[in-house]
Amino acid sequence: MKKYYAIVASVMLATATTATAGGILTNTNQSIDFLRNPARDAAIGLDGVYSNPAGVAFLPEGFHLGLNWQYAHQTRTITSNNPVFALGRKNQGLAAKTFEGVADAPCIPSVQAAYNKGNWSMQFNFSVPGGGGKCEFADGLGSFESVVGGIASQLRGLDQIATALGQPVPGVTGYDMDGYMQGRQYYFGFQLGAAYKITPNLSVYGGLRLLYGNATYKAKISNIQVKTAGGYVDFGSFLQSATAMVDGGITYVSSSLEQVNAGIAQYEAAGATALPEYQQLVVMKTQLEGSAAQLESTSGSLNQLQKYSEGVNLLCNQSGIGIAPIIGIDWRIGPFNFAAKYESRTEIHMTNESSVNKASEIPAVNKFRDGEKIDEDSPAQLALGAMWSITDAIRLNLGYHHFYDKNARWYNNTQNLLDGGTNEYLAGAEWDITNKFTISAGGQLTRYQLTDAYMNDMSFVVNSSSIGFGFNYKASDTVTLKAAYFQTNYEDYDRVTSKEPLVSDSFTRTNRVLGIGCDLTF
């Protein structure tokens, strides 16, 4: 029974990140240039304020401003198998059920700014490097329903008790419930730094990024009903009648046990322990003690459920701030450009404002206790890139990202459940068709080192491949317009918890992004 309220609290673990590219907690899609060609790690452009800050020093002198807007639509789908689902009123007797969450981020903004003068480049970036929207599971999650279904399955045991007590059999054969979950998460990033050209072909960068995290998680389980021989009844009302029956049974058994003990004492006092009547009383005592233990256990289980007889309605708001340094280097040699960037781990402690006010013996509940500070670090990242200018009009790009996930600190040390950090491999190309019009396209492979222990339906990632394409149009000497489309195709991750009976989950996602923006030069 404890699993029930553990999972209800654990639902708050669900994040609503609409990350379209990057590590487990990191968004790297911070510009329209990235959407149309994600291999931007050695590209020379204003978007480099995020992706290649050292390379921004090679832009012309003056003030450069980039404005970007993205719309992202994502779904998260979990297909769960559990025999208790067959007991559900809405499940048509099926043990398999699909739970889908929809995550929309109607506005993911980012701003890049740089002022270049001489060998110096002063830079600023505003972005959403983590989270970026909200995710809603209108029917809750499998972890909600499996526990409620498990309770219905356990309540079948009341039939035997009712029969023994001469009471009407409840005849529990199913359940009904309404589940809901919503998570909203934003990590706003503010980056300041400077690049310096050591030589005409070599530049370095140093800066700081401040992350401000803000999140809200909601979970609700309502309208819990139990299917009995007389139809569906309210879970709370059923518990009251079941508790009354069990308590009455405890009283009856206790009274009977007192009488049996008194009879045994009389026979023993008379030295008549060899009589068949005495032996019958001893057997009856053993049976009554077993019934008493069973009734006490059942009573305890029913009492634990009473606090959830009216369902569950939880709310938790979190916020926190962290700062981390960033360094970078860019080196040009002939038609080639090479770049590297390293972002340190951002240590963040999210502070709770929650409806959970008291400590619980269930650790998952304590994560959302009011006033608690929760570890939610953004992992360190290494980015390497290369660009080859085949001609003045055609450029090829390569990139590699590594996220040091296991070196971050997350709640309950969940980072230790991973087999390693995240790796990304990127490639793309750009072609200046005319002096005003540029097209580009690229792709990205993202590979996590996941384990069954790490994966759960409240928060999951899966390996993916992404493609993006778009264009730049130079409307004037000072204005460049941009548009792009980016799509991620996800693999399935299958986890088998039990083979007999079959309990399993299959995880996958979808993601599509549209973006428009402009660069201004003054």
C-alpha cells in the first residue's frame, strides 16, 4: 500500500522540458542558424555568441544584434503493459495502455549581441538553455494507474474475510479513476563574456552564464471508484464499509478468542488436557489467532488508504539560481576553421514552495517538502567543431558534443544510474546561392547511455536523430532575415520489469520546431 502514495509524490519528478537538441537537461537549439544547420560549433556568425563565442571576434567591427523566435511541439508516449490495467473501467479488458503527453512551447526566445572593436568582442546572450514549456498528460501516467489497479486487485481478498464473517461478499473486480499531470519548466540563461584575437587567426573567449530555474509541477488523482458486486462505488465509501466490516470481525474474533482461552484454562486446571474437547479448543485457538492476525493486517492496510480516499491534489513550485564559467578558442588555418568550447557544471539548488509540509517516511515525498533545496545541476559540456570552406560560397561543418552527466548532482543521485554521459555527432553544409540568399541543412545524432533503472514514465529521454534546414536572406546591408525547420526522430526504449506476469514499458517521443529570426548590424 505504501507504493501508492510514493508514486503519487514521485509524479512531481516529471519535467516538462521541450528540449529539441542537447543533453538530458540542456537545450542547444539557441538560434535559427542552429535549426537550419545544427553543426555550428566552428561556424563564424553572430549565433556563435552561444555556440562558438571565440569565433565571433572575427565578425566585422560594429554592433551586432540577433533576435530569434522558435515554436516547438513535442509528444511523449509511453505504452505500458500491466495485468492490473485489465481491471480498469476505461481499458476494455486490455492489459496494454498508451499514455501520451503533449508539450508545447509557443515561444522560445533567444537574443545574441556583440560589439566588436579592434581585437576585442564584447558579447551578451539571453536564451532558454533548459526546459522551455509545459507538458500535460491528460490521463495521468501508467505509474498512477498501476498502483490504483493494484489496490483493486488486493481488495479482492476481502471476499474471503466477508464469507468467514457471514457478511455480504464485496466482490471487487475492477476500478475506475481520473489521472492528470502537468509540468512546466524554464531555465533562463544570461551569458556575458569577451573574446580577444591573439593573432589575426587565433582568438580566445572567457565568460559567465547565470541560470535561473523556475518550475511548477501538478499532479491529481480523482474520482477513484471500486467495481463491486453491486456496481461501481466511491472508493472512500467502500473503504468505510470495508473498515467497519473488518473492525467488526476483529471484535468478534477477539471475543471468541477470549472464550476459547477461558475454556482451555478450565480444562488445564482440571488436568483434562487429554480429552478431545480440549484438543478441539487448542485447534480453534490457533485458527482464531491466524484470523486475528489477518484481520489486523487488513485493517492496517485499509487505514493507510483512508488518507487517499478523496484522491490526491498536489502542487509544487521550484526556483533556483546557478553560475558557471565558459571558455572557448577558435583557430583559422587556410580554408579550415577549428573551435572548442567548454561550459562548466552549473550547480543549482531548486527551492520548493509546496503543499507538502511534513516529512514522510517515503523519500520521494520529501523531495517536494516545502522549503527543501533540491539538486538540479546543469551538466558540464565540451563542444568541438570544424568548418571547411570549399569555396567562398560553400562550407561544410562537423561538430561533437559531450555532456558530463554523471559528474552532475541530481536529486537522490539519479545521475549514478546512467552508464555514462551524453554524446552528440553533428554535420551540415551551407551554400551562398547569391550574395543575398543562403541555404543550409544538417543533422545530429544524440546518444544517451541509459539504463532500465534510470528510465521512468515521469521523466525520460531516448536516442534520436535530427534534421534541420532553412535559409538566410540579406534584405539589406544591415538586416538579415532567417527561417528554419527542425525535426527530431526518436527511437523506442523498451524496459521489461517483470516477465511473469508481463510488466513492461516502451518509451518514445516526437518533436518539431519552426523558427524565424533576424540579425541586425549597426
